[in-house]
Amino acid sequence: MESNAWLFQILSALVYATVGVRLLRMALRGRELPEGLLGSYFVLTGISYAAYQLPVILVVDTWYTPLAFAGRVIYDAGMLPFLLFLRLVFHRGDRWAGWLAAASGLLLAAGLLGGAAGGDYEGVSLDSTWFWLEWTGYTLPFAWLAWAAFSEHRQALRRVRIGLTRPLLANRYLLWAIFGAVQVAASVALIPMYADYARHGVYSAWSDALLGGLENLSLGMLWLVFFTPALYRRWIEGDPSARAEAH
Amino acid sequence: MADLFDVAAGALERRTGLGSLEARGTLRIALKAGGVAARGLSEPQLRAVLEKLMPHELEVRGLRDAEAICAAVIEDAQSEWADVASRRASDPDEIFRRMLDD
């Protein structure tokens, strides 16, 4: 990781962990499984990001590979509650969704264990089949989120028209869909980044910048979802008195 | 086990004289227009669709007093779906609304 890119990664880790803790508190308060699953995903992702950056911050090169592997294991573990969240919230009762979640989980496990058994602890070897299994395992859930949340957004816009759903709630689905799409784009951006690393032994500035930009866009979506500014809320909800007349 | 969709479709069939297939199809069309899934249909969703979208669907099919028919269907469905209040909505809206209100 070049220049000060680690600062953005630490910022991401803090935001993910904060959002995760908030969701876990909600889950404990109301004994709600969906919040618990999503909260677990965010907390584990935050810890994973921190693990990747710790050797960079402390400037201890010998820690890089062990902590990168730990970060990878924690990140992949976080994808499991995330898959269950998608299955539970968007496709409750759909058998195919259960199979999709299981397949994605198996791809993650196979890629992680196979890659580690072959000596690729950092998970950056593009010429390894295990890398691609794991890459598919952690990219697929975000593509699923983008598709499911966008479909739900379109349905929610119809519900808004008959007063069943608030405009802000319909907008939330769109924000989640964008978050999913940006995460897919970040996964795709890893490919040239790792290819560059294989050739030159360092991550190039442009690939760092691209990934950082996508990460910031993701954080922006989470900020709008979990820390919605009043101005944004008013913009989406419109004039409440006009809406009451319409209904 | 019958769900609220089955109960409402049965009530619609009785109140309109439409065939079973046509009543279910008409209800599905109205639900789709309202962005609501037939599976896991909740009472507030059914009420909103019957009040705001179904009258038009029934008029298109040549039925008179569409609004009165819809009101009767709501009443029938509610009385047959006695435990509706105890059923907790588990659709995505309910889950994301909780996060919104936190």
C-alpha cells in the first residue's frame, strides 16, 4: 500500500466497525436476527481492514503476511453472516437463495484454504485457481445485494405511491444497491492492482487511488444510510404537507 | 396453510362472481402494480392495494360498485384472518424501517 492510502483504509475500518456495533446493539435490544447478521458483517470487515493496515502503520514488514492472512480469514468469515442476511431479508423462503448463499460460502472456504495450502497467504496470486474461487465468493454477494436492493427499490417506489412505504425507505434500497455495485467495482479493481503487484512488487499509486475512491464512495453510501443528514432527508421526503394531501 | 393472499382471493371470488383463476389473477395484477409480493402479504398492504388500486382493476373488468366490493373483501379477509394482528411483518420494508427509525 503506497503513500497515505492506509489512512483511508483505517477510516474505512472505523466506519465499518461503528456501523457494525450500532447494528449489533439494535439486534440485542430487539432480538432481531437481520440486524445481528448485518452488524456482524460490518464489525468483522472493520477488524479485517485494521488487520491489513496494522503492519503498515507500525512499519513491521515481518508482520505483513501473517496479519494479511488473518485479515483475509476475518473478511471471509464476515461474508457468511452477510450471505445469510441477503437470504433472510430479500429471499425468505426461496430455496434457490439458500443454495446461492451456500455456494458462495463454499467458494470462499475453498479459495481461502486451497490458496493457503498452496502458500498464497495474502490471496493475491492471479494465476491461482484458488484466488478466483475466493474472488467469486466475495464478489458474488455484493452483486446479489446490488440486484436485490435495486429490485426492491423499484417495488418500493410503487408502494410509496399508495402510501405503504416512506420515500426515505425506498431511497434506502437504492443506496444499498449502489453500495453493492461499488463493492463489485472495488473487487474488479483488485485484479489490475494485483497484476501490477505481481510485476513490480508494489501497489501502484493509480490502483491505490482507484480503490480508495471506490472505498470512499462506499463510505458515502453508508453515511447516507446510517447517519442521514437532515438536508438529504428533507430532499428525499419532500414537503410532508403536500404528501399528506396526495394521500 | 392458507395465507392472506388465498383468503383475500377467496373473498374476491365470492364478492365478484369471478372465477377462481380470474380472481387470483386480478389480485396478483393489483399487488404487482402496488409493488407488493403475494407471498407474505400483510393486512396493511392488502388494505392499501384494495382501497387504492383494486377498484380500477374491477372497473376494467366491467364490475359495478367496485369500491363497495373492495370494502367488503377487506372486511371478509379481516374476519377470516383473525390472527393477523399477532403476525409480525418480516418483509424487507419492516427490517429496513427499523434501521431507519433507530
